[in-house]
Amino acid sequence: MNYCANIHHDSASIIDDLKGDQSWRIFRIISEFTEGFDRLSGIKEGISIFGSARLKPGSPYYLKTVEIAQLLAANNFTVITGGGPGIMEAANKGAHLEEKCNVGLNIELPQEQTPNPYQSISLDFRYFFVRKVMFVRYSIGYVGMPGGFGTMDELFESLTLMQTHKIYPMPIILFGSEFWSGLLNWINTTLIEYKVISKEDISLIKITDDPQEVLDIMIEHREWKAEQRQIGQKNNDLMI
């Protein structure tokens, strides 16, 4: 009884009434997809940077995020974040310092999510699943800075989509070996021992403490994608 009371006591204030008019909810979902696709249609080489809203300016990882975002923006990548404070703010700030276009995909939350002032393209979402489609659709790589459940959600969704061949392979870079090594050790031991994933799946993840390595990996992947597009175009030309 106490457990149920603890997890349900404030849910009414933050969750839509599931018994409400479903038709209007469908229209809202469609409108969020439509606005997202329209506003982001020009983004070709986005890098999504995820991380905690709770890591404040002055945190070593906040400062590293600014540095990483600056490097990416200076090399013509579009930085995409969740639009909030903490690591998200640092990433938008880094691109802003380079005077380059950057994106904030804001989400309506009861706490923590206050849009940061550094976004040049800012969108607002009510639904996490619509927002996550935008991250996947317009990114050619992910950078995971230290974060909580939301960061883990984005990490494992991207890994699942690549593992199941629902999206093209892209770099998944986890920045901060001290933070991420425990998770990677568990994946490499427990998940492999129980045979719930394959060893090849682990190759999708790269861990680093070097901002320059993040940039190098993303540039290499961008060049690979350009080659794949050329091959695809040649194949199309041959079929005509």
C-alpha cells in the first residue's frame, strides 16, 4: 500500500488524462511530428549530445561538453540537444560560441526542464517518443555525457535501433570513462555471459575522455556516409 502511494501520489498533476478525447491527442502528436520535420528539414549532419540537466556550469563535464560542442560546430556539424539546462545547455552554448546553428528539442516536464538561452532552433514537445524520433532522424552520431535515466533511455534506444537494423549504424560515444566504465563492464560481462546480446553489439559503443577523439570519430563517420551516398547514387544511375 505504501509503495503504491509513493509512486502514484502526484501522477495526476503530470500525466494527461488517459480517458480524455483521444482524437485531439492524435492531432497534437501529428502536429509535433509535422513541425519537427518542417523546422529541421535543413539539418544534414547533426550530432546529438545527451547528458544530465543536473550538472551545473563549473562542473568538469559541463566544461568538456562546451569544448566538444565547439569542436563539432567549428567543423560544420549541427549540435542537437534536449534544450534544457546542465549538459544540454553546455552543448548549445559551445555551438553558440562558434556562432553556428544548433538545435534544442525541449520537452514539457514538471521539473528541471527550463529551455536554455543558447538554442538557435528551438522546438517544444509534449511527447518523448516524438522528440526521440527527431534525435534519430537528424543525427549521424550520438555523444553521451554523464546523465541519468533520460540519458540512458536515449543511449539504449539508439543501440536497439542499430542492433535491429532499424537505422543505419552511427557512432555512439560515451564521454567520461570514470562515469561509464561500470556500465560498460556490466555489459561486457553479465549481458555477454547470459547471451542476451552478441559480442558484435558492443562494438557499437566507444568510450573516451578526449574531445578531439570525439571529433575525429564523427569526421570519419561523415566521410564514410558520404562514400555510401556516392555508391548509392552510382547504383541508382546504373538502374535508370
